[in-house]
Amino acid sequence: MKKIYVTVSMLALCFVSCKKEVKTETETAKVTDSVKTEEPVAEKPLDSATKMKLWTAYATPGTPHKMMADETGTWNCDMTFWEEPNGKPQKATSTANIKMVLGGRYQEANYQGNMMGQPFEGKSTLAYNNASKEYTTTFIDNMGTGMMVATGMYDDKTKSMELKGDMVNPLNGKKTPYREVYTIVDPTTRKMEMFDTKNGAEYKSMEIIMKKK
């Protein structure tokens, strides 16, 4: 009788185990079925006429480029720098010669002056991308070997452009964010403000007041 009881118990245990395995497999199959992988949506092919129209619009200077072209000429720059928050301001002067290049599609500015008792030269470019609807600015100078690149938008209400980017701190080799605000004060005055980050906090590190000759 005891052997029969043991045998029945073992059969019952096997039955329950098998039932659990079947249930687990079923649940796993349900979960797998419920997770649907999205197939990439193929782009609708464009005809040659549409492609040509889009490329022409992308390459044609518009209102933003006209705004950049309005700055063509020579500007006197009064520059103020702060090495740290609430630090002592340092002054410098330079002259910027601005022109449009490549058929009026980009703005190029060449700076010359004196900074920290040394001759200063710098070059900036400004672009408006008709496709992305944003501005991109670059800057290089003879006081470093890196290039600053920032992108942003223009706000017609404030007549200002806010651009954000990263720069490498030469003191520690790490990237740090910076922000630039470029304001059209009046037809012959521009203000450029630079904001750096130190110890996790943003502070104003530079201001340039530009006056057109």
C-alpha cells in the first residue's frame, strides 16, 4: 500500500511539473507575440522635379541671409572679459571686417586687435541652414588650436540669437558647455555676450559691444 501511495504521489508531482512547464512556455510565447518589432518605414521616393525644387530651396539665400548681409562692413569692438564669476573685468579692443562669401550664403568676420598685451587675430563664420532652420557659428583665433562651434535660433521679438555649444578647457582637457547671445541693438550696434560654466554654474565671461564705422 505504501509503494502504491508513493507511486501515485510521484505521478501527481510529475503531472503538476509538466503542467507548469506547459503554462510557462505558453506565457513566454504570449509575451514574445505581444512584443512587436517595428519595421523601418521606407522613405517615399521623390521624383526628379521635387528633388530639384528642394535642393534649390536649400541652396537659395533668404531673409536670414539678408540679415547677415546687412552687417557687411567694418566694426569697432569694445571687449570686456571676466576670468571667473564676479572677477575683475579686463578690457581689449579689436576691429571686425565682415563680408558675405560663397554667393551670399555665409557670413565671414575677420578680427584684429590686441589682447593681454599680444596681437590678436580671429575668424568667425555664421550660417543659416534653410533645411534645419537654425544658425551655426564657428570661431578660431591665434590664441589657441581649437574651434568653437555652436548652434541656435534667432528670436525676432528680442532681436537676439542664442547659440549653444561645447569648448575644451585647456587647463584640464575637458569639454565644458558655453552659451552665446548675439543681440541686434540698432542698425549700427551689436552686442555679443558669452557665458561659460565654472563649478557647475554659468557666469558671464565676455561682452563685446560692436559699433559700425
